[in-house]
Amino acid sequence: MIYLDHAATAHPRHPGVADAMRDALELAGNAGRGSHGGARAAGAIVASCRERISHLLGVTDPQRISLFPSSTLALSTIIADLCSGTDDDAVMWIGALEHNAVWRPAVRALGEDRVRLLPVDEGGQVDLARLEQLDPGAGIAVVLQHASNVTGLIQPIEEVGAWCLKKRLPLIVDGAQAAGVVPISLSRCPGLVAYTAAGHKHLGGPPGIGLCYLAAGYEPQPLWIGGNGIDSELPRIPESGPGRFESGTPNLPGIAGLEAALVYFEDHPIAPIFEQRVKLRKEWRDELASVPGVEIPGEDSKAPRTAVIPLHLPGRVPEEVAAELDARLGARCRSGLQCAPLAHRHIGTLEAGGTLRIAPGPETDEETRSRVIEAIATIAAG
């Protein structure tokens, strides 16, 4: 098997993940539910996970990190809160490459005509010069994907955040494709009120666990409430902190798996990881660009990118190409719209049904790359 789907989920997971999850299942206790040894041990796992996330993302207070069942659910919570009780002319500004995790909840809350796209260049990166000239009108927030799951393009979130700060607009960043691979210090990003990420992608953890950083002073209304082991005598949830968003039994195996995955970064700083992925993308991209009958859409911008490469083979259905690659080599890669129709509309592949997405990892060596590209060339030649 050749795994080329790292933008979808990590494989293999970081060392220790499966063992940590198994141990958590054997633990006789639940975080925040009692003072016995098992409950304390479970609580220590959750606390350690928050600490490691904070250290990795440059957050000074681990209590500003809440653990969600997914990054998607965290984004839905924040977008619903921002749109609640707004005026009839309120609009939300989003990027041109956004995932449905942003677009769908925004459209549900406001209607499609009140979800506006930020000015971008041909590749989809926010055009900072045009942004400076933009009048946000009755804007309520800016929501922006840190890195695209379709093209790998990385947005200048600090510069956009500085503009948001001047315009008094909160910035929310979807970091699902960036956390663990793109260097970032959230405490230094101006205007940022929330940053979400998935535990199972570049953080190397299991599915079913996501994270959300909330800046001090921003306490959105949670989508669900109930028991959380905190202030149980009161009919209301806490005013702030993780307990506000973590009602219900926590996913301790998922949290333990993520905590174990984050240990990896103690010996593998993100900056060198990013440099390696940039190099990896260039190697794949340069060879793929020379294959007759293969196009790489969305490459107009000079923006930095993660190791995600969209391919368009004119006249071929992306799903059929992916299936043929799997049959020929056991190569696994994502085809279609990748849950981001806005991105495909921008790069011109929406009507074609999307792209074949190549998302290699460090385990894909030169020989593997040559075999995959040779197979793609054969398929493109018909």
C-alpha cells in the first residue's frame, strides 16, 4: 500500500497512540467524575493533553484549550455563536478556498448572500493590498482556513488578523490542515479569537478528537450543555474555561491518543517538519508538472503550501483515476471535491468533479514517487 492521503488523516499514527488508547480503555475512572485514583489518573491525561497542545501552538494558558469531538463541531459552535442575534444586514467574510465545515454553518445561519468572500489572488491567497481597501460593511467576523485541503495554500493569517484588529472584527482560523505542520504561535496572532484543529491529521492522533483555542474574553455559547463534573449544584454551565464546552463524558481514549501523539513533537519541532514538507511538495510537483495530460490547477499564487497537490486529467473522472491508481499500485489518494466546493470553484475544477489529490508524507521515498508518477502518466496517456 502506498499512502498518499495525509490531508485526510494520518497514517501511520504517531508512535504510542494505539497503546495510550488501549490503556485509557482499561482505566477504571473518568475525568472530572470523582476523587478516586482512576478519576485522578484520567484527569491527569486530559490536563497533560491541554498542556502539550498549548506548548505546540504557542498558547500561554492551557485553560484556553477546549477539547471537542472534532474540529468541525468546534467551528459550528463558534459560527453559530457569532451569527446568533445579528442584524438582518450582518455578513460574514470567509476565504475563497474554505471547507464545508465553514461554508455550510455560515450559510445555514445567514443565508448564502450574506456570506461574502475576501479578496484573493488567482491561487486563492488573501490579497492584502485589496484587503486594505475593503469596507467590511456590517461584517460580524472573518473565518479563514490556515492551509487549504485542496491545494495546500497557506494563508497569511497574522496579516489578516492585523486587518481584522483595525476593523474590530474577530478572526477565526480553521487550522485542520496546518496544526502540526505549519509553524504558528497563536498568542502572537493579532485579532485571533479562535483557532480549531483536528487531532487525526498532522497532529498524528486518532479520529474523534479535535481542539479549539479561544482567546481570553471570548466565551461563545456552546451547542450542547449538561453534566461536566463542575459546579454540579448549579443549573448553568461555567462562564468560562473548558468546562463550558466539554459537557458529557469525555472521549478519554481519543484524548489519551492525542496526548501520546503530541509527545512526538518533543523531538520533532514543527519548523523542520514544515521545511521537509515544502521540499517534498516541490519534488512531487516538479515531476508531475512535466507529465503530458496532467494539469496542476490553482498554482498561480506564489504562496507557501503544505504537501498537497491537486491534479486534473482533462476528460477523466477523478474517482476513476483514483480507483485505477489503487488497482495498479495500491496507491491511496483522495478524489472529488474534498468537501471544499468553494475551492474547486475558484481553481476551475468544480464542473470537472474536483481533482485527484496527492498528499504524500515523509515515508514516500524517491522510488515510490517514480512508480506513482509513472502510473499517472500511463493513465493520462489513455
